[in-house]
Amino acid sequence: MKLLVTGGAGFIGSNYIHYMLGRYSDLSIINVDALTYAGNLHNLQSIDQSEQYRFVRADITDRAALEPLFAEGLDAVVHFAAESHVDRSIEQPEVFVRTNVLGTQTLLELARQYGTGKFVHVSTDEVYGTLGEEGLFSETTPLAPNSPYSASKAGSDLLVRAYHETYGLTVNITRCSNNYGPYQFPEKLIPRMLQQAMEDKPLPVYGDGLNIRDWLYVEDHCSAIDLVLRKGKSGEVYNIGGRNERTNLQVVRTILAELGKPESLITFVEDRLGHDRRYAIDADRIRNELGWTPKHDYESGIRETIRWYKANRQWLKDVRDGSYRAYYDTRYGSS
Ligand code: NAD
Ligand code: TDX
């Protein structure tokens, strides 16, 4: 099977490539990534020389750069590439629309023209908006995105749906809750707080810290996407989540306790604009129809993640000071 993975140098994409190559010996993967600030090929260093793996630096809005890859004949596309950080989308919405909406449409159009086998679009629970104290997001919950990030992801979801309905493209959409684990860029809650705590710096908690997220260890997201790719019914949406609801304060306190740091490092700061209060996922469809079960419970997953960041402080340092970029610019030309 020849698989095109977009955004494979990012957090979830790189975990997914490791997961798939570790599992299937008859698979070849082309990783297309523009290497934005969030893309880091060091995440993939251990498989860099594998005959099953090829990297192509390209922007997903660049049709001319992508076309030869589709022309080779692809069995499937698994589409991760996106601008992914809500806070950045509040500051700079345009690039979110360009990459997430136009980039997705560019890929869909090529998949249609070249008869690509299946298009798996990796989306997010944030397209459903926010929940009150009760209830869960199901696949039939109406889309009600609140941030420019989630609106751009919802736009891309609707294009995927339209390519299925209009042109009969074989597609699936996955909508997962918040991921955590190795290789996550330290702008996101868990690695950011870990980094601050390890350096005895203040941990900036937005608002009252009582917003709730539903956490899933990244490998469990990868196993779900693998199942959807192989067994998902075309046109179907699959929610993915592990029913691990925690307030941000609970997450931060666990990190401090595990690192043996004082709670006095917690600093309440101005709230995020349009901050969604609560996310919680009903994942019954993927569990019942495809037999997915997550392997990691939150308590052991978070401890494993903390151990990884402690053992990989150089990775965090390189990401923060941008030193990995010099390597790319020598090897692939500056962006
Ligand atoms: P990330 O920001 O860590 O990685 C994104 C990757 O996409 C980077 O390697 C970046 O270089 C690449 N990219 C960005 N713009 C590009 C462009 N125009 N062309 C080509 N490549 C480009 O993101 P992530 O957290 O790994 O998320 C991956 C996907 O999963 C996203 O689509 C996101 O919406 C979705 N998702 C993320 C989470 C989460 O908790 N992180 C949860 C659910 C869904
Ligand atoms: O410094 C912080 N302080 C803080 O209180 C940061 C970075 C975040 N927060 C809060 C905001 C959220 O309530 O923590 C929560 C999690 O924030 P993020 O890590 O930015 O994630 P979130 O906004 O929930 O979105 C994430 O999950 C869904 C990913 O970034 C998205 O790509 C994914 O679609």
C-alpha cells in the first residue's frame, strides 16, 4: 500500500508514521510537509533512511508540487497538515483559512482527478463548539465552531463531505479530542506547562482554569486512524476520544506533582478570547462499529509523557530556540 501522509513532521503526524511503519512491512509512506514552525523532521530521524519512507517538502496549497505524487498512484491519503493552534488563529486567522481550507481542497481535487483510493481527513472535536456541564459530542452534533481555527477545520470537513457527495470520492472524517504525548509543540497546554515547570517559571492558566478538555494519548489516536483507514465506511464521520475529562487546573496540578514542583508556580492570566468551556467525546461509533479501544489510561499516559519530556529536554530546547530550522534550510532550502 502506498500512503500519502500530509503534515507528517508535526506532532500527531510523526507519531502516526512511527506507528504505521512499526506495524506494517508492506506499506510505503510519502510524507508531505511544508515544515512550518510546527514541523520538525527530528521527530522522524530514526526512520529517515527506511526504504518504506520518503519525505517531500511541499505546501499543501501548491498544486504543482503535489501533482507528481498523485500521478504516481496512491492507495490513500491521510491528511494531518494544518495550522493547529487556537491562540495563533486568534492572532492571525488568514493562514488558517489558506492552509486548512484551501490546502484541503487542493488535496481533494488531486485525489479526485487521480482516483486516489481513500481520503482520511483528520479533524477535531472543536468543530462542534462548546458543551455545558452535561452531554457529549456525537457525530450528529451540529457544527458550531467558535475560533478561527475550528471554523477553518469545519470548512475543510464540509469540503470533504462535498467531494464525497458530489464526486463520490471515498472519504472518512475523524474528529478527535485533545491529544498529548511525545513530540507535541510546546505552545500546547501540556508541553508548555511541563517546560515552564521544569525551568521553575510561572505556569500561565487562562481564565479560571476550569475549562474542560477530554484527553487522549496520541498513540490511541493513531490506532483509531489506522482502523478508519482500513475499515471505515466511506462518507462516515468517526469521533475519537477516551472519556478522560479534566479541568486545565487538574492537568497542571498533576504535572507539578509529578515533577515535585510547588503549586505557587500556577499563575492565572487573561482568558483566551471565545474560550470553549468544555469538550467531551462520545466515541461509541468507532468502538462499536470498528472495534477501537484505547490502550492508555490518562494517569499512566500522562506519567509516560512527563518522563519523555524530562528525558528529551534537548528536543524541547531545539524546538524553542529554532535550531532545527538551520538544518532544514541547508538540506531543503529556506522557507
Ligand atoms: P502540528 O501543528 O503539530 O503539525 C502540523 C504539521 O502540518 C506540521 O508539521 C506543519 O509543518 C504542517 N503544515 C502546516 N501547514 C502546512 C502547509 N500549508 N502545507 C504542508 N504542511 C503544513 O499539529 P498536530 O497537533 O499534529 O495536528 C495534526 C492534525 O490533527 C491537525 O489537522 C489538527 O487539526 C488535528 N487534531 C489535532 C489535535 C491535537 O490535540 N493536537 C486533536 C484533534 C485533531
Ligand atoms: O498556556 C496555556 N494556558 C491554558 O490555560 C495554553 C497553551 C492553554 N491553556 C488552556 C486553553 C485550553 O482550555 O488549556 C486548554 C488546552 O489548550 P491547547 O493546548 O491550546 O488546546 P485546545 O485549544 O483545546 O486545542 C487542541 O485540541 C484540539 C489542539 O491545539 C487542536 O489542534 C485540536 O484540534
